[in-house]
Amino acid sequence: MSPPVFRFAPSPNGYLHLGHALSALLNAEQAARAGGRLLLRIEDIDAVRCKPDYEQAIYEDLAWLGIAWERPVRRQSEHLDDYRAALGRLADQGLVYPSFESRAEIAAQAAGRDPDGAPLYAGAAKSLPEAERERRIAAGEPYALRLDMAAALARTGPLTWNEDGGTIAANPAAWGDVVLARKDVATSYHLSVVADDALQGITHVVRGRDLYESTAVHRLLQALLGLPAPVYRHHRLLLDADGRKLSKSTQATGLRELRAGGRTPADIRALIGLD
Ligand code: GLU
């Protein structure tokens, strides 16, 4: 049997903090314990927010923590054709449509909130005639390509995912017609993460609890694209003194700041409750 494959998949849109250290170290430990492999994936599809300096810092900080990963590293920005191909397979099934509303319009028409608290798209553009879609795209209007959630679920039926050996009922409908790509961005987090986990043969996804609800969308896309489903383990989140999730802008928990202040990798492990 081939060994299990784990991955750590940070986005280079800021410096790593203690929460990333927890994720990376859990991946490394679980891979080692299972006799598995550890891959590093740079999730840099957001060309505006991702910076080469942050990517370089990821390599330095992970090496400092004592984590070893396989080369070459997969950088999502170098694989946009793979995501276009996956999008094309969904479009071929009649599951993708363009929407043209601005953020403000989406918020004004919102049909509730998605699990991240963002306004839920009400789906108005789903009924636009094909000729009007073509006219607006040809006119250069910005648009988002969305998954027709109702049609997708009609195709797959109810889905579950494997959460560390337990079975979780997936509820992708809570996300509504999720964005899969935009006029200027060939993919989205959901689409590229699902394509890459399959292309890299990932068997175990170890990541923060903040992505737990997203797993429902990932399972749905896997089912629609005929891709294998990894085992998921969503780990605890580290909170700041005010009880909020750590963010890349919180200097106090940045690995670089902690290192500059004389902390050792062993100190980091103690700070995040490992050992
Ligand atoms: N790139 C995502 C992040 O930095 C993580 C994606 C994942 O682990 O699925 O939050």
C-alpha cells in the first residue's frame, strides 16, 4: 500500500503565526507517525494579496520549526490550467453560471448568511437568458462563475465526509451558489484546493476548525468531479487574549517576531500546547 500523504497549504498573504505553527507541526507529526509523506502547497491564487516575501518567509519559518517537506513545492499560481480544466468539467455538466451583481447588490439581496457570515447570494442571475449572459460578458462586465448548488445536489444526493474516522453529514447548501472563479481570477479557494488535493494524491487533510464547514463544499466538488475524498482532521484553533482567532496581522503571535524576541522552536511548541 502506498504511504499516506499529508499537506500543509498556507497562503503567502502575510507572515505565519502560532496557528500556522500548530497546523504545520500537527501535519508533520501525523505524517511521521503514519510513515507518510508531507507536502507543502503554496496557495497563491490571490495575486493582489500574495507576495514573494511572504512565501520566502514561509520556507524560513517552517525550516526553523524543524519541519521537512518534499520538493518541488506546488505553487497554485503555476497550475491555473488544472483549475480551468476542473471548472470546464463542472460547466460541461451544466452546473456553472455567471452572476454580475456587485458586492453591495449581493448584500442588499442576501438570502441570509453563509457559514463564514458572508451574505448568501440569492441566485437572481441563475435565470438570466443565455443571450443576455453572452452580451454582458462580451461587453466586458465583471462577473463571478457560480456553482448551481441545487442542480449539483440533485446530481450527487446527500454526501458525508470522514472526520478522523467518524462520518459527518455534509451541508454544502448552507453556502448557496458558491463562487468557483471570476472574470479575472481563473479559480477560487474551493475549486483549487479540491483539484490540488486530488492531483497531489492527498489522503489526509489536517487543518484548522475554521475550515470545517468548507469541507462540505469540498466533498461536493469531489463527488461532481469524480475525485477521491481524503480523511479530514480539523484541529483546535488558537485564540488571542480577546478570544478571537489569530490573524496574520497580530504581531504578538507572529513566528518571526517570536523568533526575533529570542524564542526557540521548543518555546513555540510549548506556547501552542504541544508536548
Ligand atoms: N490556504 C488556506 C489557508 O491558509 C488553507 C487551505 C487548506 O488547508 O485547505 O487558510
